Amino acid sequence: MEISRRLFVKTTAVALASAAAAGTMSTMMGCSSGEVAPADGGTTTKTLAVCRFCGCGCGVIVESKDGKLISVTGDPDNGSNRGLNCVKGYYLVGALTGEDRLTKPLVREDKNLKGTMEGFREATWEEALDLVASKLRETWKNDKSRLAFWGSGQQPIVEGYCQAKFWKAGLLSNNIDPNARLCMASAVVGFMNVFQTDEPAGCYADIDETDVFVTWGANMAEAHPMLYSRLTARKLDNPDVLHYDLTTLVTRTSATATKVLRFNPGADLAIANAIANYIVSNKLYDEAFVNDHLQFKQGTENIGNATADDYDVTEPGNTVDATTSITLEEYAARLAPYTFEYASEISGVPAADIEELAKVFADPNKKVLSLWTMGVNQHNRGTWMNHCIYNIHLLTGKYAMPGNGAFSLTGQPTACGTAREVGTFCHRLPADLVVANEAHRRYSEAVWNLPEGYLDAIQKPGFHTVKMFRELSKGNIDFLWSAHNNWAVSMPNLTRFLGRGDKQGIFDAFICVSEVYPTLSTAYADVVLPAAMWVEREGAFGNGERRTAIFEKAIDPPGEAKWDLWMLMEIAKRVLEGETIDGVDAFDHLFGFIYDKEAGDFLGDQRETCRTAWEEYRTFSNPWLNERANAINESAGLKMDAKQLAPYDVYLEKHGLLWPVREVEGEWLETSWRFCDGEQADGFDQVGVATHGSQDLAKGISFYKSANQRPSVVFRPWEPPAETPSEEYPFWFCTGRLLEHWHTGSMTRRVAELDRALPEALLDMNPADCEKLGVVDGDMVRVKSRFGEVEIKVSTAGRTQPPEGLVFAPFFAEETLVNLAVQDTYCPLSKEPDFKKTTVSIEKI
Amino acid sequence: MNFSGIIAACLAGAAALKAVYDVATPSVVPLLPPGAKPDGGFASLCVKCGKCIEACPYQALHAAGAEAGAFAGAPCIDAREQACRLCADFPCIKACPTGALEDVASKADVRMGVAVINEETCLSFQGMRCEVCYRVCPLIDEAITIDYRKREGDSLHALFAPIIDEERCVGCGLCVERCVVSDPAPAIRIKPMNEE
């Protein structure tokens, strides 16, 4: 019987829903793949997965037959999405089946053709791996500061863990950083500064319980489709639920907000401080919460902007992290200038609107959930803005309780799970540990069975992302390897980094790119390694709400494409040839527990490999699994179990779990609300509070990870953006994401349906600006900044509606490379670039 | 006579009334360019010179085939292939030597047809977050709006239903061009102005 895809999907959805209702889903999905007989005969296999794309981290069920994917449907048993997808998830199959999948290793023969996909020849894996490893080893032996790995918030957890172990323990190099630096570094530094732990206290279920949504610099309707559906359902259920949208331009998110506070770029700091000022000066804060839980600080101010290459080592660049303690009264005095009128003057938002929002926050009977994304994080004061939001929530005691929270939404499927939790940053080690902390190095040495003091060689952080590419452009990097990202499209200031200006370093360095499709990044490569994609191998992602979830292998990769972990093992074994650690062969010391280097293969199958590597990684958060680590954890008071992870197979059985996961009476239970006392079985942090915290504090909260168990309210002033419009560059240029294409479109643009839906990147302009410039919808214009220029077609259709003086474009299209014109100025604390506020001129072509 | 018979009879009557310009009833009513004179005015004035077709910067216009009956050879649009982009200066109208295409004040005044959504095949109506038609609509929030509804049997998610405002939809067809559904047909189509 011929069955249409739509009918098939519908039938499947019903079957899955019934299975879920009957409680059989987990059993069916369990550790081994379920087999079902479809209507058209034969046998299809159902496997468990998580969507490949955004940070929502929606669970999906993958159906395959005869080595081919048939369908992807929402997983009703995954707590993050409960069975629903957006259009990207619906068409996920197409992301793997683009006609131009890379299936053979490519070696560049003609260096003069760098920047194009010409000049390559096909090579054997042996040749390609030998070449990459010899270049890496040569650079490593000559000068370790001249090598770099650029990873990703898409690199699955086990692969990221092994990559970090190879780079940090194997090569003793900190020149490793992920593309997550471009999207959530400000959130990370905010978390660390305020709470001394990198994690949101709440979870997606806060959406179902809050009374007021406040979106700050977030076009959630497009960038987080499923979460926005959930937000909308909450509003439909309760007509009294409010939504305030704080934004610099009207978006699809603004379209459904109760009230839109459209502010001048950078003025969010002034608005947040005005709200805090109102709350403090009128004594509307939660006094018990403040007394029990908070401490107050201020930090280095007038910090200028990180535009020049040497910013980090100059004054004040090297003192930006410094803070001093102040009293509540001193904090109040710092806030005092931020009246509603002053904030209104800076922001352009009516004072009455700011006051209205302040009163909402001050209302003790209203639960408030702040949600933010790149408008806050990609900000020349991104870390400060994160602080300012926490300040309001902490003062009013609206944090870490169901419906009350401040939540930084993530952009990539495992920015949290890998980049942050595994620690593929230039300053980090796994599980929130940092290289600069001696006890953290000792602990990592213990888990990795390294001699004491071995990691002291990496106590100084390496190059953060922007620094890495700036050094590359200057000819100071000889070897770059990138995987799971597309830096030639996603980095800012591409005019400089792609060698289209006076800095030509990209053409001299040896660049290896692991990829699934040809991209602009592979065009600059010397070697391209074809990778297995998504469910062509087993992996795990960690999404924005602390949910770790596994995706099972469903099909084989095409051609000679290989698992990234295999590539890593093969390169590591070559580079470490002849090296020893503590008298043992270095490779075997690090990876002998999963890989047989003589055989060139893993000791077990993919499931077993992932499970074994996970168990070692899990030791970081289960210190009692390693005697030496346990002793350091005790003596240094590291509280490593505060982020406890469960055994690998539990994640398969439960379709993902929010950490910390606690073993209570033989069952592994997740934690939805961190630091909030209550029954573990109901999702509260019972075990954590009982182990490390204090009970009976205000609102049943215990911030046991924070220094002195007190998160910090840090006063951060308004300071203007790095650039402001001038006669030469009169417009703000803001870039971002749209629903159909995920990030640089390297996968979604291969999906015919999504490509049809959004085939080109357009510059959204205000009609009044168009009239002034004499351009109309459909005209081509040149957008020019002091960093570079790009040609793009104007739209006044209104998908986003910028105010006069501001223009918006998405960054997914490599043929419309908006980042040629975007500044690489970054937040001085987080080193995350400000993609939202480059000033530009616009002229009709 | 059953209901469809009555409709057929009415259609036949209407066709007969239009016989002056409508010598052969088209089997497929074409989507005509913006500014096409209504009520048969276009058919009586269009000399099928092709100047509007040449003027269209998007190559959205082509000569209708034999299946268009009396409209064969007249300019028309296959919205799925290339929709009308509602150029600010309407070069097609400017190029028309006979007035078959007459001036329109703005894109909102164009009346080429009206979009119709097939709720059975539309992904948004199944609860998926799609709404591509809405986001590409050049008259977003006017010609297409979203009706936010509770999703049946799902306490956590909403249904984002795209709704066409027949008074304000101009029939440009960009929603049809961009619709992600194609099997068996796009989930949205334009009912041309002159289709009964």
C-alpha cells in the first residue's frame, strides 16, 4: 500500500501518542531500538534522538528503514517539547540528504585557490589524517601558542569531552574555544559572577507557571519556536498573563506582546537600573530574601571598548573583572541617578512604560519570568546586562522558584551540554572547573589520572575566539582545526578574518575543517574531513534547561564520512606518537580506555564507547567514583556533586534528564528547580540543599553554590555602545536569526522546503529611511561600516520592523555575507562580540 | 437538481453573459498581473503584446497557455514558480499600452485574487510552528494574521493558525511560492480575481 508521507507522519504521531499514554514508550524506546511494522510492509526501526538544530532541544523519534531515514516526529516523552516540532524539526530528514554531502577526505593542491572549493583533490583517510596530524605535531613542537581548535555548541558531549581532554591534557594547550563564545559567553560570565555556578536555576516549565513574561532582546517567536508556542499557550490559558517585550526593533515576538518597550540600542542597562532604583528606593524589595541571600558589589567602570587588538592587556582591559563589596545603601546611592525620566531620556521609552514594568516586578503577588537571548548577550556590555536582570529578580525574590526566574535561552543544541558543561573554552576544564584555579587543576588531574601538577602548564587561559581569529589574521596561527561550526560565515569582522583587507594570515595558516557539507569555511581549508552527521552516529546534547539527552545512531554515514570521535582518536594517536605521560604511552594513557590505536578502532561499539567515555566524564560530578578526586573534592570544598550526572543508560530510559540527577531509593530523579527546597520527586533540589545548603531560609531557597551562599547583586552602570551613529555611519546595523534557517544555513539550506520558504537574506528597513535614501522594497543597497561592506536587498515587508535609524539582516546566507560589515568589538568581560550595534552607511547601488 | 448542479448552471449562465469577451471558457482561470481591469475589462483590452512580461524584473509574468481558454497568450502568473513581488513602481502596469493593466495607488490596492489555505494539509493547522506564509506576506498582520489557539489535546502548546483577510489580501501569491508543503499541492493557493 502506498502511503503518503503526511498520512504516515500523522499515523506515526497517533501511534506514538497512544504508546506514550499507555506508558509503553519508554519500554519500547529503552536502550535498544524498537522495531515496528509499517503499513507498507517491511520493518522500520525507531530510534530516540534530539533535534539537531536550536537550543530548545526538542526530543524526536527517528524512523528509518533499509539504512535510510523515513521520518522525524516529536517525542511525546521528552519533557522539553512533549511531542511537538517546528518546521525545521519536521523536515530534519532533508538536512542529512543534501546532494553535496562530503563523502571523501579532501586535500588542497592549490593554495592559490583558497577561499573557493576549487583546488582540492580527493584523498584517502590515511593521507588526510597523516597530513593534519603532522602539521599539528609540527606546530605543537615548534610553538604551542600557534595552534588552535575552534569547536562548537553543536559538538556532541562525549566528543567535546574527549576533544578538551586531548587539547588540555594531551597537548597542554588552552587554545581551544567554541562558537558558543559568540552566543552565550556573556550569560556564562553573568552566571559565574552572580552565582559562582554556570547554570539557569529554572527550566522550561517556568513558562507554564508564570504570570508575567519579560523578553529582553529576544525574538523568541522565531529563534525558539517551540518555547514560544509554550509561552503562547500559557497566555491563552490565562488571559491575565502579561508579556512585556523589550527590544530595539519590532519583531514577531513583539507582535503578540502585551506591551512593547522599544529602546535605543544599549539603553537596556539604563532601563534595568531604573527598575532596580524604583524597587530599592521605595523599599519594595523582598527584605527577607535580601537579608538571607544577597550580597552587594560594584565593579570596574568606564571600561572603554574591546575593539583594539591589545584591549585585554591594557588598563582597564585587565581589570574588568574586579569587584568590591558595597552595602545595600551604597548600592541604592549608585542607582539613584536612574530615575524613570533619565532612563526614558537615554532609551526613548516613555517613562510611564518603564514605571509600569517596575511595578510589575515590585508586585509580590506576581510571578515574573525574564527570558533573553542575543540582544543581551551580544552586547558591548553583555555581562553587565546579565547582571542587571539578575539584580531585579534577586531584589524582588523572583528567582529559582516555579514561574519566577531569569533565563538565558541558548542558541545551539548543546552549547550548555558541551561548550559549557564539558568546558571546551580556553579558560575552562570540565564541570565548571577553570584552569586558573589550583584545586580545579588537581581535581582534573585526579580524574584523568595525571601526575600532580601536570596541568600547571595550562594554568594561563589560551586565546578566546576573537583573539584566536585576530591572531590568525595576523599570521600568528600556523594550525587551525574547526569542527561543527562555520566560522567563515558566523564570525564578525569577516573582511579582516577572511583576508579581504590587509591581513592575510588566513592564507598562510594550515586549516583543517571537519564538515558534512561544503561551506565557506571548507573553502578556506587545506584539508576537509567528511563527518558523520547527527543520527549517523550516537551522541548526546545538553539543552538550555540543563537537559541531557542522547540521540541514537539510526543509519550509517554516506560514503567514507566518519564519526568525529574516530577522527579525533586517529589524529591524537599520530600527534602523540612516542610521547609519554607518567611513563605510559600518552595516547593510551588518555584514550586507551576506549580506543585500540593499533587496530585503529574503538574497543566497543558506539553505544559502549559513548557509555565508557561518559562514565569517565561523569566522575567529575560524582567524585566518589574516584578516590583521589574524592579526597580533593572534600579538602578543597569543591561541591563537585552539585552538578551530578546519571549513568549513561538512564538518559535513554528517561528520554533525557535535567541535572543534577539524584539517586533516591534506587531511582534517578532530575532537578527542575535548582536551589529550591522541596521533594526531589517533584523536581526540587532536595538532595542538593540537604547536602550543601541551609534549610529554612527565605522562600525555601538555598544558594549553596555561591560564595558564602550569597549570590551577588552587582551595580553596573549604563555606558554607551562602542559606536554611535555619526554623519559618516548614520544607521545602527543589527543582525540575527530567523525561524526557517538555523544559524549559517549550512544544513537548513540543503532542505528544499526550508530553502524555498526563505531563499534569501534581506535588509529590513523602516519605510521613512527608505524614502530619505530614495530606495524602495527590492532595491539593492551597499551597507558599509568601518569594518567592511556588504551588498543586500532591501525589504519593507515588515517581518521585522526597525525604527528609523536602525536596519536588520539575518546572517544565514553566505552569498550575502553580512558579517563582512559587522564589528568584532566584544564585551570586555565575556569576550563575546556585539553583533547588534555596528554603525553603517547605506547607499543605493 | 442537486446543489453542485445549481452552481454549475449559474456558472454556465454567468459565462454566457460574458460571452462578448469570453469566447472560450478557460479550464484554468489564470492569475492576472496587478492592475488587471476587473469584470472582463482586462480581456477586452489586452492585446497580448507581451510588454508587461518583458517589463517584469522578477520574470513572474508569462504568456498563458491554451488551457487558459480566451486568456491564452495573455500575461499571467504561476505563483508557485514566481509570485508577483508587488514592485513599488509597477513596471508591468507602466508598460501596458492599452490600459488593460490600470494604475494602482499602492500595493495594498492591488486585487489579483485571494489566498485560500487548505487546513487539512497546512502544517500550522497541525500544530507545527511553521507560519511561513504569514512571515513572508508583504502585508503581514494585515492580509495574513495569526489566530492563536489552544492546541487540542496538548496543554503545553498553542496552535498558530494563519488566517487570510479576504478584504486585504491582494493575491500576490508569495505565500504560495514559499509554502513548504508540496505533496500533493501547496497548502495555500490564490483564488484569482476572476475565478467564480
